[in-house]
Amino acid sequence: MAKVDLTDIVFALKNKEYGAYVLRKLYGKFLSISLIITALFFSTAISMPMILKAIQSGEVNQKQTVTMDVKAQLQAMKKQKEKEKRETVFKEQEKKAPERASVKFTPPVIKPDDQVKEEVQTVEELQNKNVGTVTRQGVEGGDVRGDADVEFTDGLDDKKPEVTKEDVNKQAKEEVFTFAEEMPSFPGGDGALYGFLAQNIQYPEIAKRAGVEGQVIVTFTVSKTGQISAPRVARGIGGGCDEEALRVVMMMPRWNPGKQNGQPVNVQVTVPIRFQLQ
């Protein structure tokens, strides 16, 4: 038996070409399509926050993390510089000045001619040489050494001008030290330095896209007033990371200056900054 719906019964004796019949006939189809579209719209609206959150989470994972092991590396560099300084002083102490040539001086003794065996040096042989009790080989202009308590000099005053503590301090203030008795420090300590770098460094987009990671070594001078000057990249990784490290270093506030003999001095500081993608 054929299935007859309500629409066919209502329009059994009516004009079906008028339009109402067609609309009633297609009503169910249009209603289904409308419900599907409405359901898709509300599903999209409900899931949109979760989609945006997932996208933002992916972007956050691409952001940089700047890790600094500054304290450990600064201590290692400090120990290395102390070792090099001790080795330099030891080597300088081992160096000996070349010994100046000397000619043995024989005091005149009255003896018979047949007993005289000592060779008498001529005036030409005594030139550019010091007179002593023994004859030694040496170089011209070397230090004077002898075995007698009496020292023979050429009459010139070899005394060097006395260097005062004020002169040493003045010279130290103008010199740039690679190591000082009291090294410069960031205001607030190493923890504050870590926070400053992590807060201000922005991972360059070029380095992100190229996947550039590594450690940038920056050296700069902390003046006796704590001012940062002469920053340069001792070792870089490219991708804009070198320039970013220099930019942030120049933003640093004044440091606590280093001291030598209790006086503020200019000190060169090295800071390693690590760029790492996660």
C-alpha cells in the first residue's frame, strides 16, 4: 500500500500548482538542512575558544627561553684569570737580565819581573766593560755582577724615581683590568641579572624560523663609575641573536664598580647569554 502523507490528503481536491503544495512538500527537507547548518554553527562557536587556546599554546611553545649560567661561568673565568696572572708573575720572576761583560782587575803588586804572570788589559779592552776581581764573559749593556763587596760604577746615578701610592692609584684608575680584587657586580646580585636578561631579551624572528640556538658571549667594560661601555660580541651565533644581546647589555643600569687597592677601577666583564627554543 502506497504511503500517503498529510500534505497529499489536504491538497487532494485543491490546486497543487499554486505553490503552497510545493512549499509544504519541501518543508521537511528545508527544515533538516536548517537544523544541520544551525548545529554546525553552534558547534563551531563552542569549539572556537578551545581552538584559539590550542593555537596560542603552540605559539607559546615557540617562544624563547633565555637561560643564564652566569654565576658559574663568571667564577670559572675568574679562577682562570687568577691562574694566568700567577703564571705570568712566576715567569717574569724567572727571567734574568743578561750579565754585562766584566774584566778582572788585578791590584798592582811589587814583584820581580820573572814572577809577574798576570795579564794586564789594554785601555781598548776595558772600554764598555766593568772593572772587577774576576774576568767574565757577557753582553754589552747587561747587569753588573761581581763577587767583591766593592761596586765599581761609571759614576752615573742609576736610581729610579720613587713611585708613590698615589701614582699607582692614579695609573690604576686609567687602566682597564681584566681581573680586580673586587669584581664589578650587577645591582641586586646575580639573581637580579638573570631576571633582567630574561625579561628584556626577545628571541629574533629570523633565529626562530632558522632554528638558531646557542650561547652568545658578550664582553664590556664597567667603568669606575659603574657605566657600561665598549660592548662587543666575543663569540656569536648569528640570526640576530648577537645584536639582541648587545641591545640588552646597553640597557643595563649602572653596575657596582670593581675595586683595586680599595680604589674604583675600570674592569672588563664577560657575560654569557644562552638562546634556546623550546
